[in-house]
Amino acid sequence: MSNKQQQAYTLLTAAANGTGSAVPGFFTDKASLYVSGTFGGATVTLEASPDDGTTWVPVNGVSVTAATVLTIDLVATQVRGVVTGGTAEAVDAQIIRN
């Protein structure tokens, strides 16, 4: 049994198009991304910052257009969710450090 504690952080809550709040740096290993809601053709991407939010880059392979759960390898000082396109009415995203 592992003593490693999982921590969940909200990236988007009932978001339409736009950028979610940044979650400060803790990502040095695997994380699970949960995305759900009404997409209306929108795309949700995960962005990471290697330098405390000065520069943002999309995380390779993390672009979704429907509800999903992804497990990703991630090293970043901050992450955030971004909703673009379509008519998203209520998209939620949460990331959990595994």
C-alpha cells in the first residue's frame, strides 16, 4: 500500500470558452485529468508552464472534445485548462496528482 496522497485540483468549472485558473506547481510525475460537461463542439486542452506562468505550452496529446479521463506524464510548475471553439456551456476539468 502506498502512502502517497492523491490531491485533486479544479482547472475548469462550468466554463465556456476561455482559460481556467492556473494550478500552482506540483507536477513531477503522473496525473489523471477528468473532463466532463456540455462541449457543444468545443475543445479542452491542458497547458503547462515550466516557469511559474510566464510561458504556457500545450501538453502533447491532451486535447479532448468529449468527456474523458486521461492519465498523463507531466513535469510543470503550473497547469491550466483552456476551452476553445464550439459553444461550450458547462465544461468541467479536474486534475489529480497520482
